Amino acid sequence: MRFEDILFKIRRRESPFYSKLKDILLGLLHFNLPAPKLIFRPLYELLIIWRFVWPFITEKLFYLSIFKARCEKCGKGLSLPNGIPWIEGNLKIRLGNNVVIDNVSFFSGPVYESPVLSIGDRTFIGYKVTIKVGKSVQIGRIYYS
């Protein structure tokens, strides 16, 4: 007998055996463990705190250091709320102060040897933006010194 045939017999409650089996399976679907507030409310609060703390820790201690090492110049106040941008090619990246890069892709074309992407002070590059750099791209106000 195939598994589908057994399931069909259970759904139709073809005999007292299949009827009882269906009752047991339905009971398992609706089974819940007791949740005493004394135990589970603090666990809930810890989970909520963890959801906010973990992304902050990974950004500040991990993503920023790795991305700054990839940049040619990087100002103060860089923020990467959704991780390290995807970068393809031999791209020189220069960032001003207080730049936010939110899950972005940077690509350099094959024509120029060392294309430059410059992002100025107080610039936000939004979620899922892709920037392809030929020779150079400047975004925001660039201060040359």
C-alpha cells in the first residue's frame, strides 16, 4: 500500500483505526507546551534585546573594519546597516564623513584600469542600489583638499 493511500484512508476515517489515527495526528498538530511567564517572559525580552544588539555588534566590530580596509579613503561616521557592499572589479573607493551604504553593489567596467568611486559627506546610498563605474563616479558633495 502506498503512503498516499494511507493518508487518504486517514482523511476519510475509513475504519475505527484510521479515525483514531486522525484524532491523534490532529492532537499533535494542536499540541502546545505550557509557557510559564516567570520563565518565558525574560527569555522573550532577551530575544528582543539580542535582535537589536547583534546587528550593531556585527556592523561595528566586523563589517566596518573589513570594508574600510577595502577603501582607499574613508571618513568618519561610516555606517553599513545591512552588511558589506558587494564590490566587483579593481575599483578605488573614496568615502567622505557620515556616509551610509545600505546593501549596495559596486561594479567597475573593464575599459579603464583603475576607476574611482567617490561618495561625499553626509550621503545615503539606499537599499539594493547598484552603481557601475566606468572611469569615475562622484556622488554627493566632494571636497578636495
